Amino acid sequence: MSAEAHERTGAGYRREALLHAQAKTWEAVNAIGRGVRPGMRESEAKALAGEVLASLGYQRRWHPDIVRVGPNTRLMWKERSPVDAVLGENDLFFVDLGAVWDGHEGDAGTTFVVGEDETMQACAAACRELWDRVAAAWRELRPTGRELYAFAKREATAMGWEFNHDVKGHRVGDFPHAIHKAPDLGAVSHEPGDALWILEIQIRHPERPIGAFHEDLLAR
């Protein structure tokens, strides 16, 4: 398919509405992050996610609520958690939400740390820093999607983390973006457009069974 087809939106698409959907999704992610406490199971945190979204008046989900705890933070979105992990006193977890607001798709996620484990704190911080570096490269260098994820992998390696290259980002837009059949962000051979693509970054510790995830909208 052509670059124009990959960037297509529906008749109802409005950039300001997409940005609003993203902001509301971040509001939900951060509220969940504040509400998850040590001793909660992954399934309980997911239930909390549903309660938070409902309280904020979302229209519908366009992908399931995802919460990963402890060693499950190494898993990508489509993998099933092998255990209903319990959040420890010194632990980490990430939240990934895809919700529709005013007919537009938000998709946001990040990693939270509880306790004083410095390696876990460094892992979460490195993931956010890597996202910022890659987003800056998108704004300044105008790469293709493939080049963007090749850059992300190089940066992650230089920072001392394993990069999960199976997580490659995707389109969003006015619901449902899926009708446009765009490939993953990391697979496109053109420059990704403004306020249409979610940059996903997932890293893993090279030795410990932990990882971190951060995603947000690429917008100039």
C-alpha cells in the first residue's frame, strides 16, 4: 500500500479530538498508577483500570486493558501472563490502555515503580528516556518508520538495555483506525505523519526478570 493509504483517516477525524483522546487516556493511566498498591494481583489492577475508565466517561475500548506486574513486564501486549502476579513491596508494573473518546482513539502506557529498588527505577526511567530520544529523532531527522525503530534499537543497546523489537508501534485515528489496514509503525517505509502513530518502546533488563514499557502519540 502507498504512504497515502497508510496515513488515511475517516471523514470524522479531527486532530484536536485525537489529542483530547490521548490526554484522557493518559489521565486514566496515571490514575490507575496511583491506585495500584503492593499486594494487588494483576487481575485486580485490571479491574481497577475498568473502574477508572468508567469514571472518566470513556466511550469504549479499542484494545483490552493491559496491566503487567513484576516478571510479566517482560511480555509484549499479545502474550498471556503465565501467572496472576502479585505486586511486591519493591516492584514494578506497567499499564497500557486503548480507549475511545468522542469517536477518537487514545493509546497510552507507562511503567510505575513501587519501593526503593534502584534497578527497577532505572529501568522505568530508561524506557521513558528512550521514548523521548526516539520521538526527538522523528521530529528532527524525519526518518521512515523502519529507520525510527532501527534507531531505537541502537539507542537501547548503547544505554545497556535489551530492546524488544517485536513491539513496533501502530496507527490510531478516528475509530476504527483498523479499516485503513496500516502496518506497524516499525514496518512503514515512509515518514510517519503527525498525530496518527503511536510510538511503543519496550526494554528488558539484560539479567534480571524485569522490563519496562512506554508509549505515546507522535505529535509535533
